[in-house]
Amino acid sequence: MSVNRLLRVGTVAVASLGVLALSACGSDPEPSGTSSPGSTTSSTGGDCPKGTLNAEGSSAQKNAIEEVISKYNEKCADVTVNYNPTGSGAGIKQFNASQVDFAGSDSALKPDEATAAATRCANNPAVNLPMVIGPVAIAYNVDGLDKLIVDGPTAAKIFQGTIKTWNDPAIAKLNPGTTLPSAAIAVFFRSDESGTTENFTKYLKAAGGGAWTGEPAKKWTGTGAGKEKSAGVAEGVKSTKNSITYVEWSYAVDNKLGVAQVDTGAGPVELSAESAGKALAAAVPAGTGSDLALKLDYATKAPGAYPIILVTYEIACTKGLPAEKTALVKSFLSYFASADGQSSLTDLKYAPLPEETRTKVDAAIQAIS
């Protein structure tokens, strides 16, 4: 499926909610045989709304949200959830223009974006709700190169364009005994405004030892050829020998690309859900109250921590939406943040929220009114 195609998940049969009915549907169960207006009652009495929910933004979370929508519809069958993975920048713009009910973004709202969001939310604040941990892979396609190690300065020089060939001494030093081709390195980058780009350039700036000369931003300032969306850069590397890019782990795996290990100064770290989770553990709160924005430590040297991660936030109004939309947003996001909603993400090459974070996200969602 193209990332530009509108994801529309229709109505499917209702499955048993079991003990997860409350978190899946975001409301108290009604007495047997009753339901509130505009809602349906599941086979176990859990109350689910009816209607259509529209959202847009991060392509990094596309695979995750697609799976969660499918599982959510097994529990709340009369909700249609449309998610358009147009990129984080586009999602925030559409949310602030009142074109969608919530947005997905791989970076928290900037002050000017937050001001516009508050206006859109009828003069109420919007919140950043961390929902998906998406490790960013340095993905490559080089014949015969089954293992690649890079560190922050080397990665920064490759993507800045100052390291131009695969057998550069800096790469060779990190990969002793490995035969590296003399071929030129073909770099691919996201041409659209991307939270993935912003997070990756934050890593290059923090860990690059001064080799990355630009400032972290959604728009790329390094070298290379631009491709739209995560699928675009992954396909570019897949079809081009001796190439490299930064892309969400799931896209690297789906396209059978090599994934570099990252040496943080504490030894090379292989990308895994566990190593990404260790990096999230080093994050500190950046928001207040129900706003759960996080500050990540991209230069972490914690043993076994993979430093290049992004957090996809769901951007939602705390108040200000019509009642029927509020019910839909709370219902779906409650399920997304539930243990059941998070449980399938590891198989899709995402890292589920740590329980402490997950419970905070759920509390913030329940406070939406």
C-alpha cells in the first residue's frame, strides 16, 4: 500500500472485549442491554461510539497505526478510522486547520504550532501524547556487506557529504577485517518535511562531534537525493547499490535492507526493541501536566542503548471538539495506549511504551473532555 493512500478501515465483526473493554473503548460499561446515544454495546457490555474519525501525519507510525486500527475495529465495530500518512509537518498543519480530529507527529509541537493548535481547540491547549516508539535505522544496500558499524561523527560526515566513498578510512577503522568497496556512497533523504528527519538530525548534531553543520529541522540540509516519505527513501536504497539512508526500522526490515550498528562510545549497539527501549529510559519530561512531550538523549552512552529513536506523538485537543468527536478521539486513543493496543507493535519493529509511560498517556487521554 502506498503511504499516500488514505487508510480506511471499515466495519468488521465485533470481537469479545474481555478485560480490556474499558481501555479499548474509553468509557464505563453500561448495564446489559443498554447503550448511550450514538454508541453501540459490545458483546461484553463495553460502550463504543459510532462515527468517523479522521487523522493525518507521521508516516513513521503508518504500520503501527494500521495494525491498531484493525484491532480496535474488532472491539468497536461502528467506528471508521481514516489515517492519511502524509508526514508530520502536513499532519500538524491539517490539525491546526481543523481538517482532522487528531494528528500524528514525530516531534512535539513547537511554540508557534502549539499556539495555532490552541486556537483550533477553541482556545484550549493541545497535548503531545507519546504513542509509538520508532527506532530510526541507518539502512544500507551494499553487496557483501552483512554487518556495518558507524558512530556519530562518521554518520554525520556520510550524511553531510564529507565522507564520499565506502572504503573511507573512518568507516574502515570502525569495521576492521571488512572488505569495503571503493564505490561512491549514494545518500537518500526525506524530501518532505519530516519528524524522522528532525529526530535523525538531532542525533547527528548531538553525537556528530561537530561534523554536522546544520541545525536539527524537519527539512533536510545535508547531501543526497530526496525521496518522499519513508517508503520513498526505503525504495530508493533498495533499488540502488552502494546507497544509504535513515528510515524507520520497520521500513528497513520490510525492504530487506542492511541495518547498521551504532557505536555510542560504549561499544556497537544492534537495533532491537530492547535497545531502543533503553534509550527511551534516558528521556526526561519536557511538557507539563497532561502534555507528555519528552526530551531524548541522542548522545547517550548507556550500555546497550540504541540512540537513534523517535517518538510519534498523537496531537489532540484537551477540550474544544464537538462531543461526538471527543468521544471518538478518546475511544480510539485509549485503545492505542492500552496494553492490548501496544502489544502487537514489537512484531512490527516498533518498541512498545514502557508501562510507566503508558499509564501516564492513558491518564492524559481520560482527562480529555
